[in-house]
Amino acid sequence: MIEIHQLRRSFTARGEVVEALRGIDLTVPDAKFFTLLGPSGCGKTTTLRSVAGLERPDHGEIRIAGQTVFSATKRTYVPPERRNLAMVFQSYAIWPHMTCAQNISFPLDSLPRSRRPSSAEIAESVVRTLEAVKLGGLGSRPANQLSGGQKQRLALARALITNPSVLLLDEPLSNLDAGLRDDMRMEIRSLQRRLKLSVLYVTHDQAEALSMSNLVAVMRNGLVEQVGTPREIYNEPATSFVARFVGSINSLQAQPVQPAPVAEGNTVFDTPIGRLTAGAKTLWDGVGTRQIVFRPEQVFVQPEAHTGNEDDSQENVLKATIIRSVFYGQYLHVEVDVDGVTLRAHVHPSLEFRRGDKVRVTIPPQHVRVLPSDDDLEAPSTGATLDDFDDDIDPELRPA
Ligand SMILES: Nc1ncnc2c1ncn2[C@@H]1O[C@H](COP(=O)(O)OP(=O)(O)OP(=O)(O)O)[C@@H](O)[C@H]1O
Ligand SMILES: [Mg+2]
């Protein structure tokens, strides 16, 4: 439905050149919910604005429903109003002095006479669209008398009234409080399904991307780092940047132990905390330095006394000491020390640990992945750092 090929765009700001897009390739399938996810400044809005026709890239091509709407080499540029799409901005951009109905009908009212529906048809579409976004009966209400969530719905309604084949949404929920945001996620998603819209959605919020999308493209520095379903992105990150940005992760430098592998598909690695086995779905081509990564919720922590048989020969079973634990309601965040290395685990909230407790940590090999090391990686952009926890810590558990 939307095909983006080798899109490049630089800006010059105060004499400095910023390469906002450095060769974006994307295919957004028909009637799917497709999300661009990435940290601030990675080029999400620039990509969306290029699709909308609000930005002219320096290089590349964009096709919508088979029609070339932009091509740098062929010098094609179709203006926004001829791309059969609608865009909703973070700021809503609704007119406060107009009623809801006037806001929604605006895109139709402003069409040239030859393409404009009759007043009766416009009125009917307005009622239908108000219903679709659950604002039925509020047509005559001035827009400035709406709540934040209602304003957001109004902005959506105004985008939908022209029956666009493609809906572009740029962080549309970031102004809403947490509870409302959850509701609106589900509403936007069901609207997309019902109307079979192709949605290109922008967010830097990983939970939003995972919970709403058919497909997610993780962007970094003007490039797409990985495209996949939410499960693929989360469970099989292709790079450590993706692993870190989408959730939190434990990572360890690793050297393969020869001869490898021990079992079919498994590879044994030497790490700072001893030998660990990585499961079948590893991306190791045998070249370069590696790291192994695993998610905190795949780390199991048991009190040492409970394990009974002290069988140290099992794969990925480690002796550890509790550094701290923080209760989050849905899970217990635990930090353990293994040979001077801190690992994070998210365990069942019914468990309780104290600082200094001796425990056994198990990391099932099938959840251990191997990725290229990424030494130039900045600090994780999501996922908490140790300092984030200090305020929540039970004083008894606070490290001395
Ligand atoms: N008009 C402009 N002039 C100069 N630089 C720009 C312009 N628009 C974008 N940029 C730069 O291009 C890069 C990408 O910007 P973009 O707005 O696409 O990022 P983003 O991923 O949407 O970030 P955010 O999550 O903060 O909205 C940034 O470094 C930004 O400063
Ligand atoms: Mg942006």
C-alpha cells in the first residue's frame, strides 16, 4: 500500500548538516497498522511528513496504492491533497472556536465546488463520523468545551471524514493521561480494523507500539533497524539497540567456547559470569565479538534452600546474591550479583527477597540470544537504570 524506497533527507540548521533520513526502506501493507518506533530525533516525523507530502526528500521514492507520489529522480511530487490520505498531529490542531460538526466538516467544506458533496451529504457524513469516534450527539458543542480525549477523537474524526485510504498519526496520544491513553489505543485500533484503514503510526512509546501494531519498524539515526511483528521485535531483536529500546535487557560480552555447539542449535559461550548456553535462535555467523542478551522476565530466581539437590552441572544455573528488590505490583524487580556482575530479573510478585539472600538464578537457554556487540551504544533509552529505583526501595532493602 505504501512503499518507501531509499528515502534521504538532510536539513541545514545553523550551518550544520543534519541527516534526518539516511536511506529509509519500508513497505506498509494494505489495511494494516504499521508503527514507526524510535527515540527522539531518529526521523519518524520526517518520514511521516514525507509520505504526507509536507516534506520533499532529497532522494528516493514513495508510492501509495501503486501510484508514485514522490520520486527524486523522476521529479515527481504529488501535493498532499491529492494523496488520498489524512494526518493527525500530536497537537490535534482543531479549531477551538468552531463546533465539533464545523471542525469535522471543514475538510469537505473547503473542497473546490466541483468535488464538494452537497450540504445534506456533508451533514450526514458528519453525523456518521461523530458516531464512529464515539462523539455522537456532540455536533453542536464548541470544540473548546471538550476533554482531552474528546479533542483527540475530534481530530481523528476530521481526518476520517474524507474517507482516506491511508491515515498518518504522529504521536496522537502523548498529550493524554495514562488511563485515557490506554482506552484510546484500543479505540484507534478497533477503528482501524472496522474501517480497514492503512495506518502509519509514529510513537517513541514501546508499549504503544507493541500493543497496537501489526508491524513495527524500529528506527535509529535516520535508518530502519528492524521491521517485524510485535512478538518478533520483542522476542527476536536483530540488534542490541532494538533489544534495549523495546523493553529492558541483560547483556554480557561473550566468546564462543570451542568446540561448539553442545546440543543441536545451542552454542556455549564464556562470559564474565561463567559458561552460558544460548538457544537455537541465535544470530551468530562466527565473526566478530558477540554479546548474549536475555530479558529480565526470563531470569528465574529461587531461594538457595529450596533447590534441594545442589546440582551445579545444569545449564545456565548460577549462584547469586540479592542486591535489592523492588515491588511493582505486577512483578518483583530483582537485582542479583553474580561474580561482580549485576543481572536483573522480573519475578512473580508473591516472591520476597532480602538484600544478601543467597539465591539460584536460572536462565533457560531458549531465551538467551546472541547478537553482534555494539560498543558505540549509548545508555539504554528505555528501561530503568539503577538510580531510577532508589526512591521506591524499601529502606530495609536499600544497599548499605
Ligand atoms: N525543519 C528542520 N530543520 C532542521 N532540522 C530538522 C528539521 N526537521 C527535523 N530536523 C532534524 O531531523 C532529525 C529528525 O527529526 P524528526 O522530527 O523526524 O525526529 P522524530 O523521530 O520525529 O523525533 P521526536 O520523537 O522527537 O518527534 C532531528 O535531528 C531534527 O532535529
Ligand atoms: Mg516527531
